[in-house]
Amino acid sequence: MSYLACKDLISMAQLSVDDIQLILDTAESLKDISERDIKKVPTLRGKTVVNFFYEPSTRTRMSFEIAAKRLSADTFNLTASSSSIVKGETLTDTIHNIQAMHPDIIVIRHPSTGTPHLLASQVSAGIVNAGDGINEHPTQALLDMLTIKEKKGRINGLKIVIVGDIAHSRVARSNIFGLTKLGADVTVSGPPTMIPVKIEDLGVKVVFDPRKAVKDKDVIMLLRIQLERQNKFLLSTLREYSSFFGMTEEIIQYAKQDAIVMHPGPINRGVEINNSLADAESSVILEQVTNGVAIRMAVLYLLIGGQTSDNMH
């Protein structure tokens, strides 16, 4: 079994096309473990994974924990509020103390951009970026790509639109890096105040009118408005956003008939998507959650298990 040559997964930008394909293929091979009566294999027995989350999380944190446990790794969860950071300890000192206990992987989510890069340079444990500020969220992009590949059979040549708060979305940035590398045609759409200047330099098109943006698209990826990351009001009300950019059956009719609708969660029903569309047959939102476990199993395996064990089943 091949493995990733790096000790860390910090960014989609660091991954080659072959790296991405390896992760997707490995995730596909691991998916059946989650469907067994006994959902566990001994692949990472004796390995230790620490989940260190500075921000609230449901899907990402739980899926990393479930992924590690299904591979038989020892798993420990830590939040900023339950750590010595509340006593004045710096993040760097906290991480060095965790490193002194010899974990194999530290999964970290932090509100400050670049934190995983900093930590990766200071500790020997592998660092996995579970979201850093408005920068990147690589495993979310990978699970999105796995879902698209499963539903469409390919990524190369697909027309994909990402709609929402592009400027503050680490999910959008990671998906743009990954999808364009694999040959997708990517468009972004949203209020002008939420579209980064010169985002076209990343190889995407910008279309502000949502109807024109979704026209003839294979995949519609919706994003939450990240009010917690905005330091100024970028739109008058959520109702205004919903009336222009909220995805409805009326807008989606401009997309291809077999288009799929995606959302990284959490969903704000009635804002970026209406109820009936969120629950429609075209929605693959829950499949994304399922694939999140498989992708995170693959990442952990390829970073710390691929070099030492072929016992995946």
C-alpha cells in the first residue's frame, strides 16, 4: 500500500493530483468498514490521535474520532476551554506538552489562519488541519470530492458552482484548490462583498447572478454565511441574502437536470437553502457526512499507518 510522503495534511495546495487520488481511492476501500456489524479493524492499533478543537464542531470532530476508533487508534479529545490555555498557557507550550506524550497525530481546528503550519514546524507528530480561520479545511474538500466522484463517476470536466460567503469560507478555498487540480470547471457566486478580490487568479470564474451561476452546472455547492468571521456587516439582512442567493427549486431548474446539491454543514434552512431542496433526492448532504468518516480514516491511515501496516481489512 502506498502512503503520503508528508507527515502532515495542512492544505489542499500541498497535495499533488496523485496524492488526492490516493486519498480518494483509499477512502473508497475503507467505506465498507463502517457498514459492518463490527465496525473496527486493527490497522492503527497502538497509534494515538489527539483531537484539539478551538472552535465548535459536530461533523468534523466526531468523524475524526470515529475514524480513528474504527482503525483501532487510541483517541483523546481536547478543547481550549478544557485545557491549560484557560490558565494562561500559550498554544505553543500546550502543543509541546502534548508532543511530550508522544502522540502520532494531532488534529487541530483553530480560528487563526496559519496555526497548523506553525505547529507542524515545531513538533514531530503529524498535524492534520481540521480548519484554520478562513484559510483551509482540506479534509472537507476531500470528502466533497469523494461524494462528487461517487455521484458523477468523475471530477474532470464537471461544471461546479460554489455559492455563498466565498471570502470567509475555508471550505471554498480548499475545494477550489482540489477541484481545479482534478480538472473541474469551477464558478463562484455570492454577494459582491463576499467575493475575494482577484479570486479569478485561483482559476475560477465569478458570476454574481445565481441563476446564471448555476446554469448548466453538474454540482451546486452551497456555503453558510460566516457571520462569526465577518468583522463588519457585508449584507443588510439574512432575509435579503436568502431572497437573492438562497437556493430554491426555481433557481436550481437552471442547472442540469441531474445536478446534485451539496453543503458542508451546518445548514441554515431558509437562508442558503430552502427546506424542500435540503431534503430532496438531489441533495447529497448526508452522503457527505458519511464520506467524511471514510476520508478521515484514509488520511489517518496514509499518514501514520501506510508505512507500517497493510492490514486494512
